[in-house]
Amino acid sequence: MTDRIAIARRARTRLPPGWAIAVAVLFLLMSGFVAHSARLGIGGLIADLSGKSRFYAADAPIVTAIMFLHMVTGAALTLLAPLQLLGAVRRRWRGYHRWAGRTTVGLGAFTSIGAIVFALSRGTLGGPMMDASSTVYGLLMITSAVQTYRFGRARDWPRHRRWGWRLAVLVIASWLYRMHYVVWDWLTGGIWTTPDVTGPFDVFQLWAFYLSYLALLEAYFAWEGRRRRSARLARKPAPRPIRGRAPAVGGD
């Protein structure tokens, strides 16, 4: 019995081959985005990028520094967040999961604040619509980061898990925003897009790159909840028949 329990525990701490391949592919696909974001962020912090990057504003050094630091923290966040979702990592390296989780929450909050500060103070390329989208996106990420930490501290693991997934989806959405354009350009040649990000597809993208994936995630949570309720009902024992004297038929 003890041997079987030990084998089962070891199996739970191993990452299934399918998940291992999926995570490896995800990191491979995101590597270019992460490297570019980190390089640009560090470059903007240590060098004058006037005329080289539209995010660099010599007349607003504080906002500029916040924006380029946002790129560096965003790159780190993109690597950290997906790993926090892996059950095998959580079970095998609990200390790492806790401290990486706190780091992820902190980076998520700072990265979001940086984007909001830049959007509201300098304005984005796409104008008011993009400013609004970036602000809502940042607020949702801050909320997810705070709630993930709060429910983790309260040891409310189901809610902690769900908010952690929401945070991870929002983090990866930044990369998905770029990938949508890659796929769209390949399929259509880039129709309904404009250099100032105000075309029909651009406007759709401003909201769909994160809200659509959050909607899919909520649909999955609803399906998961129904499945678990059905499983509990199936395991519930049927009521035992009441044994007693049968009532008399007829008579006074």
C-alpha cells in the first residue's frame, strides 16, 4: 500500500508528456516577443532612443522610464506566468511556486500600472479607443494579480486557481495581440488595418485580444463546475428504502 501511494505521488509531480510539449512549444513561440521586449526595454533605460522608438520622450523622463521598465517586467512576466499554472511544478517545487507567484503578482501590477500611466499621460498610437482598451486591460490585470494573491493567502485554492488562470491569460494576451496580426496579415494581406491602428480589424483587436480569451476561460470554468457537480451527484449514494410493516389492505 505504501509503495503504491509513493508511486502515485511521484507520478503527480511529473509533467505529462503532452503538457511538457505544449509548454515547450508555447515558450518557443513567445521567445522572439520576449527577447524583443527585453532588449527594447533595457535599451530605453540605458540609452537615448529619441527618433528610434515612439515610446521614448526626452521631455518626459519619468513616464519614459516607467514605459521601458514596463517592457522589461512584461518580458519576465510572460515567462513566469505560464509556469505557475502547471500542477506538477506546484506540487514538486512548492517554495518556488510561492515565491515565483509573489513575483508574478508584483510584476503584473507594476507592468499594468506602467501601461496605464503611459496611455493616460502620453496617449497611444491608436488614439482614445486604444487608450481606453489599454486602461481596461491594465485594470483587469491588476485586479487578477491582487485577487490571485489574496485568495492564495486565504488558502482558498479553487478561487486562487481561477484568478491565477485569469492573470496568466491576460499576460499571454499581450503576445497574442501580436500573433493575431501575424496570422491576419498571412491570411488577408492585412486588410482593414491602418498604420495608426484605427482600421476595422484594429478596433476589433483592441478589445478581442484579451476579452475574447477571458470569455472562453469563463466558459471553461462554467463547464468544469457543471462536470464536477455531476460527478458529485453520481457518487452520492442512493437513499435506502425504509423498512417497516406494510400497511394493511382493506379491513376496518
